[in-house]
Amino acid sequence: MVKFRFQELKIWQLAIEIANELFHVADDLEQKRLYRFAEQLRGSGMSMSNNIAEGSGSSSKKEFKHYLNIARRSAFENANILILLEMRNLTNKESLEKLLDKLDYLCRQVTNFQKTLK
């Protein structure tokens, strides 16, 4: 099986893992007929790993850093959605805290990775 460069990146591996967890949250939201929340969470969840993958195919470090910045911003978007879901009692606090911790860790790892692309 062909392997793409991004599949070796720890930040992509973490981002895709978080996206998978966010899809589970979105599935639960759909069962509650909260389709807009589910759609938004899936989109921003995929955006993290998608932008890391897309950026890894860039021809310049500057362009790759740009895509990493978008991925990082998507992590912030996911955090915001999760906080709102918790405020509306649509997810449990324990699940929220675990995902927020993972999103925070991903943001720090992306920032550190960006620094290596000088």
C-alpha cells in the first residue's frame, strides 16, 4: 500500500485520531437531531488533518506553515464548539475535558513543528 508523507507526521496522526473522536460526538448529536452542530464538528474536525496533509504536499516551507496555521485554527474552532456543547449540556464534562486536552496538545505540537520549518 502506498504511504503518503503526511502519514508519518505525528501531528497528522494525532489530528486524525481527534477527528475520529469528534465524529463519534457528531454521531451522538445527530441522534439528538442536532444536525448543524454535527455537520460543523465534522467539518472542523476533518480540517485539522486535511490541512496538515495538504500542506505536506507544498513545494515550500512557507506554504506548509500556512496550512499548519489553518489546521491549528481549526483545532481552536473545535474547542469552541465543544465548549458550547458542554454549556448546552449536550456532552459530558469528562469527554469534553479529554478532547480539549488533546486539542491543546495538538496545537502545541503544530506550533513546535512549524518552528522546525525555518
